[in-house]
Amino acid sequence: MLQALSKMDKAELEAGISKANEFLKSKNGQNILNQNNQSKE
């Protein structure tokens, strides 16, 4: 995991942290995961 984090730039890291916070606050975490997976395709 640390190797993956070291390869990310600051913007990607901040976006990932933002999504993680959103996921933790949400009661519907699976929905957020689905949106995230769709955005990568």
C-alpha cells in the first residue's frame, strides 16, 4: 500500500482521502464504491 501511495501525486492523494472520508461518513458506502469504480472505467 505504501508503494502505491508513494506513486500518487498530491492531487490524487487528496482526492482519495476525500473519497475515503465520504465513505466513512456515509451509510451507503457500497454506492460510493460503485461510483468510484465506474469513474475508473
